[in-house]
Amino acid sequence: MLDGRLDEATQRLLARPYGARVGITRRFDINSPFDGSVVGSAPDTDSRTIAPHFERAFIAARTLHTTRVVQERLCTWAKKIALQRERLARTISLETGKPIRFARIEVLTALATLDLYGSSPIAALAREWTAAQVTFGILNWCDPVLSLITETVTALSNGRALLVKPSTRASLSSLSLAALWKEGDDLDGLLCVVPSTDAIGMLHAALMHSHVSEVRFRGSGEVGSYIMGACGEALVPVTITTVTRSPLAVDKHSDIESVCDSIIQRAFFPPFRGEAERISCLYVHDSIADLVVSTLISRVAQLNVGDPLDERTDVGPLIDDVAATLIDEQVEEAIAAGAAPPVIEPGAKPRHFRPVILDYAQASMRVCQGELEGPLLPVVRYKHPDEVQNAQLLNADSTA
């Protein structure tokens, strides 16, 4: 694992047959965000071949009448995951760039999710009048283990099987979980992971299949809008989960040191990119803005940016070059509109960004409104409280 690639045991785990067509040879590489090296590969499923997966899922879901069987299976799954939790954390770090200590938190939180549902009272499953009992899920690269486990619990607890297309950037974690799910019985069909580079083809194949009764998506708002439109045309219910962004505010009576520590934690260290609310911008009262910004810059300069497998790393690399380009464009656009150039420049390598404090931003700028793919915090200075809209006030009493 120290060479930045998956160890032999993990490669064997991922190589196990997972679908109806054993022997699929077409595959795609998973590249490390840290150095671009190939850390593994995943089967590139053809959207025209997923019908047997849906059939198997439907047969498995049809046998469910109470949550007892589901809870027992999830408890068994949790025990296997617990034994592999360090390997899973490393896989998360390798394919997403998430620092290893945050990846460990993700795995532990996923296990807590399974434990919570496994210990809940057994309930009867209300069967729908239709025979359609399969959920099709599309996941992005954020929090791959926690996202898949959350979606699995949600689908199975409602008596549906789950077929998932993971992100092409982070399929290894999902495949590892699917391999651990297998027991060699009919209930294996309750969870199926089908990686593919053809996301649109997979979506339309799912919408055309009679057994699919629900589509769920976790990811960006732009992709979510497309999926919602496609599901609306097909009259298939859809649930879209996107990361929300909202402003944070600091007033003139705040304790600067403690507030800045809390800002750094909230803005740059949330353990779950896909689950937690993100900060869109930071409102700071003009009377303390100079001190707050200089303190934040000083804190950021002390952070370790680099190899996500290094225990000392605070900030890992961006997921890909597209994310790096987006950050560059947002910063350049904001500077052209009046924001101050950042004091600390991005790292020498394209995907290695030291967190950027962008002073003199405006709430109307795209950097405060659009999708955010990296460690960037716009600072909006204000003089009157009326200028702060829908912002959560952060003060010494609310720091953690």
C-alpha cells in the first residue's frame, strides 16, 4: 500500500465475479488524484447487459416480507466491513484524495449507520401493488463508502433491492463493499454494483426496465437536474441529494482566535463532502475583517497539503484536472470582478491546492453561488447586519 496502489489482497477482492456475465474484459482505470498513477481498474459494464442484474434484484426483493432478513444480512455485512475497515479507508484515500484520517471517520460512520438500523425493531414491509421493487442509484465520488451504505439501508429497509452505478472516479470502494456483501445465496441480488463509463446509457436502461420503481442520485446539482428531467419524462419517482451551500457570518464581537479555528474546521475539514452542508462564503464585519483574514491566512499556511495516505496530511489533492480548472476559473473571475488576489498561491502541482482565502468577494459572484470542487473560502466584508442574508452566525459560543 505504501507505493500508492492497492495491495494484492484488495486486488483479488475486486477481481471476484460480481455480475451476470463473468469474464467481461472491458475495463477502465481508476487514477490517483495525488500523482495520476493507476491504482486499480473496474469493469466497464455495457448498459445493454444490465437486464439480468435487475431480474436478480427483483427476485431477491420479492422474498422480503419483514425487515428481519435485511437487518440480519446488514449485520453480517457490518462485521465483514469492520474487519476490512483500514483497507477500505486506504482505498477511499487512493481513489478520492481524501486524507486517510478522514477516510477512517467515513468508514466508522458508515458502520454506525449499519449498527443503528440493525438494532432497530423488526417491521413488516408493505408490498406495493406493482411488482416493481428495484431502486437504481447513481453515486458521485464523494464519500463512496458512506454514500453506498446509506443508499443500501434506505432501499432495503423499504423492501427494494438496490442496483448502483458508482462514479467512474471512485468505483473501487463500491466494488469492495459489493464483494463483502456476497454470501453465495439469493439475497446477494439485493445489492449490485455495476461500474460503467456510460452514465447516461445506464440511466436510460434503468428507466426502461419494468422492475425499477425508483431512482436515487447523490452528486452535483447540474447532474441532478438532468436526472430529474429524465425521470420526469419516464414517470419514475426520483430522489436527488445534493450538497447544499450556505453562508457563515462573523460579527464584530467575536473572539478572533477561536472563531478562526472553527472556520478552518468548517470550511476545509468536514469529513463528509457529500453529506455535510458546505460553506458558500464567509461574511465578516468590516471592523475586524483585516484581522480575521490575516489570521485565517496564517492558519492555512500551517496546513499540510499532499499525499492523502500520509498521516500528517490535512488537505489532499483535488479529484481531477476538471476540478482544478474550475477552481482556477472561479478565482480568476472573482479577481476580475473586484476580489483581492489570494496571498497564498495554489500548489505547484495542478491538483494540489493549499486552501485559498479570497478576500473582498461579493455574495453575487459565481464563486459564492455555484458548485465548489476544492478548498476555497470567499470572504465578504459587511458593515451593516442587513447586508448579511440567510447566514449562520458563528461566534465564540458556537465554536467546537
